[in-house]
Amino acid sequence: MYNKKWLWVAQDRASRQIVALHVGERGAAGARGLWENIPGHYSQQATFFTDDWDAYKQGIPARQHRASK
């Protein structure tokens, strides 16, 4: 049996710098884990662009989340 883990990455769009990482499940718990690792100055004011994966909706506040396909 495989113990699959996903690498979640948050990247600054302008500088391309990796600002947070999380290794965990692919679902909502993984999205919340990534969110918890994002530095405060990003999590308080940045807009987060993601694909339309449902887990992001449970980890990122709606006012800061922009989903696209």
C-alpha cells in the first residue's frame, strides 16, 4: 500500500520566490496546512490564484481566493 503525500507550494507571483510549503494529503487538510505555513504579511493581504480544486476553498479565505481553470 502506498502512503501518498502531496507537496503544496505557495509562490510569490512577482518574484517567483517560494513563500510556503506543506507536505500532506491532497484534500482540505493539506490546503489548510499550506495556509498555516504562509507568512502573515502574505496571508493578511495577498490574493491567492489557484486552479479550481475544491480543497483550496476550504483552506483559503474566499475574499482572497481567485480560482480559474
